[in-house]
Amino acid sequence: MNHGTPLATFDRASGPARHPAGAAHPPEPTEPGLTTIHMAGQQVPVVKGGLYDRFRSNPPLAVIAAEAPELDLSWFKQLKKEKVDIGFESFSPNFYYQNSRVTAIFTADLGRLRSLMPARVLETVQPLQVWPGRGLVALTAYTYRYCDNDSYNEIGLSVITNRPGSTSFGPFTLLCQSMSNDFWGYVLKLPVDTELARVRGVVGYNLPKWLTEINYRETAQSVVVEVFDSVTRELDFTLETQKLSNLSGKQTLVANSFTNVDQQGQLTSGYSVSRQLSHASSSSAKSVRLTLTDGSMSSYIKALDLGKLVKYEYVPKFQGALYAPKPL
């Protein structure tokens, strides 16, 4: 790395690894256990008899309590759902009852980050500059084990920005966002491993989602996430992070908002709120290992010129509410 002392390990393999034997591809509509629904002019495969098949984003909490009695649903009881039209009929917020995530925040080339953001967005928000020529990106792996959209995995790559309409003061703005647990960003990439999550994200939330294979597994010491190229179906990159031992059980609410452009070219903003039930963070060089290949997303990440690991967040237990976007 050319910018500061690296606090994370990057591996650049000579080429894509072969597809692992026995790994499953994203499900096809004809696979057993699936049924097809109509959404936004598309035929979308969903789990037959799953939450989405039965309730279309509005399951009664009594059903969730009966199916997963071990979950604390008290937070969701405080939130009110509203019917919305986001290119299809849905309800906002969308509930995520049992989830985990790991996030690695790196410095990256500021000029490159700006070049990847639409001009309309740059008129409203800017990438945070932590020092001359360097901005910040967040690479997050989510596993949604139980939610209104059944279950799926997702990988987010986002530019950290200021809040719309506010002045960016670089690291001071980041500090303020951290202290208030209110973060803003622009999403660059957001692959998922179910067609339901892809269609809902693209049509309903104006997010850059596509369907690919994402393997999530845990060992005694780490979380390992493998992301595959959607075209070649070969391993694109691997994110391996430590399970931190200094977990806090203090319940913390964290807001993550995003600014983007809808299909009509208008600026929109959406946000999610996470109720973190178990969490820890670190900046140790041993916390994160990112292994890149010659795959398409690996190449995209390499072009960002990642540098110093600013922060690693390990959140093995959280709940979430995702709100529909609105005009900015």
C-alpha cells in the first residue's frame, strides 16, 4: 500500500480460483421448494410458503413470534408499517429479524471515488476526505437469516459521504457521524444471492444489485464470505474477518442513509436503522483479510486503490428496518 501503514491484509491471486466443488448456484425458478410470483412486470422465484410468499412484506408479528419464539420483537412493535408504491406494492419499513454483518472501512483514492458517483449526486453530497487525496469506502457482508424477504446474503461496497445539504469537514464529519451513529453514503455495488432481493432492490430502492453466488460460513475464529463472479461463476473475492472477543451487549441504534438517482433521473434518499444487539470493533492488522482475484468485482476494488484499514466492525447479532426511498 502506498498510503500509510496497511492495517489489513490484501492478497492478489494470479487469477480466479476454480468454482468450489458442490457449491450451489443461485436458485432457478424450477427448483423444488420455490414458487413464482409476479413483481414489477417480472416473474420472480420465492420460497414456497415462506414469509414473502404468504405476506408480501407485511407478516403479523404474531406469526414471527410463533415461528421464532427465541427472538426479541419488542423493537419492531414500536415501528409502524405503511403501504407504499415503489414500482410494486410493498410496505415500509421492511423488517429484518435476525441478522449478522461484518464491515471493513478502508481509505481509497478520492478522485476515483468521485468519478464513480453521478454528477447529480455530487451536487448534493461529496466523499469524505480523510487526508489529501484519500476518501473512505465501506465493504460490508450481510447475512439476513430471517426477514420479510425470507433469507439471503448481500455484499455492499459504499462511498462514505457527508449528509445532503451539509458541509463536509472530512475527518471531523466522520467523527460526528460516528458519535451520532448516523452515517451517509453512496452505494457503488450491492450483489445479492436471491432474485427476490435483486428485483426489490433494483426496482424499489434504486440500488445497484445483481444476482450471484455468495457463500457465508463461520469457523471458530472467523467469518468467511466468498463472492463469485456472476458471469464466469468462478471465485471473485474472499473476505475473511476475525470474530472479536470483546463483544458489547449494549443495544445501539445505528442509521445508515444513502443518496442515489431513481429510474427517472431524480435524486432520492433511503435509509435503514439497525438495532445492534452484539457488536465489537477493531483496527488491528489481523482483523481483516481481503483476497482479490482477476474477477470483475475484484478488478473494480483494485481500481479504488485501497489503503489503510480505518475500522473493522463485527456485529454478529442485529435487527433492522429498511425504509423506502423518497425524493431528496
